Amino acid sequence: MDYQKHFFEIYATLESIENTGEVAQYIPELSRIDASKFGVSLTTIEGKTFSFKDANEKFSIQSIVKVLSLILAYKELGKELWKRVGVEPSGSPFNSLVQLEYEKGIPRNPFINAGAIVIADVLVSILKKPKEDFLKFIQNIARDNSITYSKKIALSEKQSAHRNMALVYLMKSFKNIKNDINEVMDFYFSICSIEMTCEQLNKSFLFLANNGSCPIQQKEIIRISQSKRINAIMQTCGFYDESGDFAFRVGLPGKSGVGGGIVAVHPGKYCVSIWSPKLNKKGNSFLGTKFLEDFTTRVESSIF
Ligand code: GLU
């Protein structure tokens, strides 16, 4: 399949539509990004990569990292983890406080901010040197030591993190945060600040298209049963309160971030990553979603 040709043709058809999205404003450092950037890259489980436009430019992966932090916590804690965080779609905005109050501090799923903060707390408890160990975990999966944190973006988020701080204090009051709040949030802001290119994202997520094992290194990252569960959570919760719509339009498990990135996997086939910074009202990349919708429709390749 000549994916490159499809990327080129789809991009040409989308150039004329009006992108009504907006670059994330609530993290000042992200608001400065060049909104016209666009990159897409697909890597097959046989190891062939097809890239288009800015696929080799680094951007802030933000919430996409929540899949990798969940995976590390799940590997370490096993099913005990589900006592601290649920696996149901929230149907609420990613930073909502409302549900958390009446569900007594147990976040609906690990991909809304509250859930990812609980996962950060779990990792702060488990890892000896949380930031270093977590980064090594990702670098090993991707086989790429150039992946790193952006101190500038982490600091920028920290300085405007009023809602996330409200979430963590609320969960602490329900005893679902075990560590010092500042330590947990410092870790959370750091992992959200990780920068990657579309190609690096593919390398970091390809194992989820291959039953939990990296097809290039022939190395198990997580068990088949765990890979099934992670993909299921991506399918049902990966796009906040737009997860149903993404499944309807694109039909692949995936995860978005407010940096404008989306990663999606087609189990047994490929991993595809896309970056376009302008976000729709739900916080997902406007053009990225549209592009993936056209792509899976055109190549007739979705899990449904
Ligand atoms: N660091 C961002 C936050 O906590 C992540 C949100 C996202 O990418 O959806 O708000």
C-alpha cells in the first residue's frame, strides 16, 4: 500500500477547508506554536515508515504520554491499579471537577487529567527516580535517547495549572493521592512536556499494534492481555468527551494531546501519528481528526 500517495492526496483535499480550531491557549508556551505545522507518519508492524511534511519535527505530546504512564503503572501494579482509577468514558471535559466530587475522588479513567494525576502519584510511589526512570522507560521502547522533557513547557504549564491543582487537592481530600502534591504535580507536568516527532511517536506506540511486543526488537513490552486492555481504554476514552465521535469517524484506538498530536493504532497493521496544532472545541486536533477520518475511509482500514 502506497500510504505516502494517500497522505499527499488527502492533504490536498483538506487544504481548502476552513480550519476552525484554535491552538491551546491555557498553557502559554503552547499558544506560541506555529499553527500551520502539519506532519503525519505511519509505521507498519513490518517496520516500513511513510512520512509526510513536518513528521520529523518535535512537538509537545502532552496527554499522549498518559498511555505510556498508564502502561508503566499497570505493568508494576497489575489489576490493583483499577481500585484507584476506573475504565469508563467520562463524557465530561478533560479537566472537569464535577464528576470527581460525586464519585469520591476516583477518576473515571486514566486519560482524563484527574486519572492521569492518580497514575502520576502511583509512579511517584513506585519509581526510585521518577523522572529519570520514566524517561528511560520511553527511550527504551522507542530505542531513542534523544526523547526528552521540555523544562520550558513544564514550567509554563505549572504556572497556569489552577484546574489541575484543584483536581489534585480534591483527590487528596478523598485520600486517592498518597504522595506530596507538589512532587506528584512536578512529575505530571514534566511527563506532559515530553517532545517527540510523529516518527518517534510511532516507534513508541508500535507495540500496541503488535499484541504488546515491539515487532522491530522482538521484545515484549506488555502481555497480550494487557495490550488488549490498553487499546480498549484508548478506544473508549482516548479523546475525552469526543471518544465516541472519534470511533465513529476514524475507527481506531488512539490518544490525543493538546499539543495537537494524535497517535492511533490498527492492531495487526500499523501505528499512525499526526500533528496539527489547532484544536477543536473538545481539545482534539481539528485537522488531525479530519485527516485520519479521510485516511481510514479511503484505505478501508479501521477496526470496525
Ligand atoms: N498537560 C495538559 C493538562 O494537564 C494535558 C491535557 C491534554 O493534552 O489533553 O491540561
